Amino acid sequence: WGNFMYRLATEYKGTVDRWIIWNEPDVYDAQGHAFWEGTPADYARLLKVGYQAVKAANPGAKVYMAGMAYWFDKEAGRPLYIQGVLEALSRDPESVANGWFFDGIIVHSYGSPLNAYALPTLFRQQLQKRGLNKPVWIGEANVVPADDPAGRLSRADQRASLQEQAAWVIQTTALARAAGVERFEVYKMRDEGADNGIHWGL
């Protein structure tokens, strides 16, 4: 893993200088973890090794913790995944000298526009409990349109109209700015086909 990340960061230096290590380790399906089968401590180790490799290859690069989905932990009544990761990093004697092995965190915000304020605030509080002040990004955000001509859906599950989706982008961007989010990304900006039967694109 370390060799792989070192090679990537070396090859793409100057083109890619921001790295997000993994995606949604806190997402679960019926069989368990959907994207990451390890523990928060295992992820902390993956993050540390990736961070060290990227920084060795490109000292000016920034390394971000995986985007977290939040709701899977919330609905299951589990501690937030990031709490376990931070706890594991706090026990590493090299953490403080290395900025805890990450330069910022990523939050994924779907559904209600209010999530773009609430989730970054909640995750920032987890950092502050450890005395950390790091940038927060929203790496994925959107609301599913029900009336996309490419594939119509029911209005269930907090789906919106295309007009409401357009308003949602404005509201969500404003709330993200109010929460101090450094960067904000809509997923997806455009469709290249259905994603699990859904056309997300604007």
C-alpha cells in the first residue's frame, strides 16, 4: 500500500496534489461493511501509511481522511466511525509530530440541505475534542430528482423535483459556507448513465 501510494503521488505530482484515502468506510450493507471490512484502527493504519507515502513523494501534497456518510452509524446507534479512527491515531506516538496523519476531513451530505451545516459542524466537534483544527470538505452532496426524464422515480425517500434539486444546490452551498466548509462537490454533476437506477446529475 505504501509503495503504491508513493508511486501514485510521485507520478501525479503537480497534477494531483490532494489525496483522499479510501471512501465511506462507515457505510454498511446487509453483509457488513460495504467499502471497508476493517476496524477503525485498521483504517487509521491505512491512513497513516498512505499519508507518509504521499508526503515522502510530494511534501506539498495534502492528504484527507475518507469521506464519511454518517447516517449508517447514526441509524444503527453506533459511535461515529471517525471517533474510532481518532482514538486509534491518538494512541500512535508519532501522531502529533505528523499532524495526526491527515490534513483535513471529508463529509458526504445527502437529502436535507440542513445536513450541509449539521454534519460538518458535528464532525468538526469530533476534531475539536482532540484539540484539532483541520479543513472540512463536503466531497459528495445531492438530492435525488424523481422527475428526471431519463428515469422517473417515486417521490419517496426524500426525492425532489428537478426544480427543487436546483434550489437545493443553492441552499446547500449557502449552508456549507455557513458551516465553514472549504470545498463543496455535487455528486454527480452530470449523468453518464443510471447509477443503481438513479439519475443524479444536474
